[in-house]
Amino acid sequence: MLNMMAELLGNSKKTIYRWKDENRPIISLLEKYFTKENVKEFLGTHQIEKLELIKNYTLEELKLKLNSKSTDSVKEIEDYLIVNIRYKIENHIKKSILKNILKKVLSENNLIDTANDINAKAQLIKAIQNYKISITKLEFKDWKTDTIQFITDYLISDEVFLIIKYPDKFLEDK
């Protein structure tokens, strides 16, 4: 973990070791609230998936959800993910291009029959990569690349599955 902390904080292992001996709060925070896997995931993807799932909830909402005995927890999770996906898409700098590419690809590919919540991300990326248009446009190639980059960087597979399952909830202009 020392090597990963050094990489995360942009310091040498020696400095991190010294900070650890000095009981620096940042080292205590990292050791107390983040596992080795969390730090590794962040260094690799610049996000931690479990934190991405809860980042838009207030503390009160989280307490309520964690303490409730809801029998419809799958629906609640799906509803939360839908709100989170809408937020990500609506705040994307190229949202109109993103929506346009996704609409075209999803309208011409029946991914719901082949995708599930585990492989949805890979399936959609493959469909975008294989999508052909009748006129070769360099600009369209860039749009495909931007869309794939957005999916790779900002969406988890469960979110991609919901986009495939309910495209109208995300891709229609308001």
C-alpha cells in the first residue's frame, strides 16, 4: 500500500513512510477509509465504483436506504442508477453528440437480447466500434471515439445495461 500511497500523493515511499511515522492525517485517512483495492482502482480508473454509486446521496438518504427493510431494493437501486446516469449524460460537455451516437447505435442493434448487467459495457462499446455509416465522415469517427471514452470513463456496466434497457429515459431531449 505504501507504493500506491506514494503514487497517489506524488511523493516518494520514503516521504510517505516518514509521514506515517509523524501520524499525518492524510495517511490516517487513506488507511482508515480506503482499502488497497480502492486505491488501486482509483489509480487505474480515476474513480472508485462503490463511491460512484453513492456520491449523489445525502447522509440522511443513505442512512434511510441502508436501514430500510425494503422488499423492492432492486427497483430502488435501478431508480438511483437512472438518476445518476441522467446526471452524467446531462453534464457531459458533448451530450448532444453522445445522445446522437447512442440513439443511432441502439436503434440499429438489439443489444437487450445479448447484454446483461455484467457484459453490457463491453457489448455497447463493441456495437459502437462496429457501427457503420454509408458516408465516411472523419467527424463521426471522432464522435464514436468520444462516446466510447465517456462510457469507459464514466459509466459502470450496470448503468450501461440500463441505457440499453431503457434508452428513452436517457436519450430523449427534454
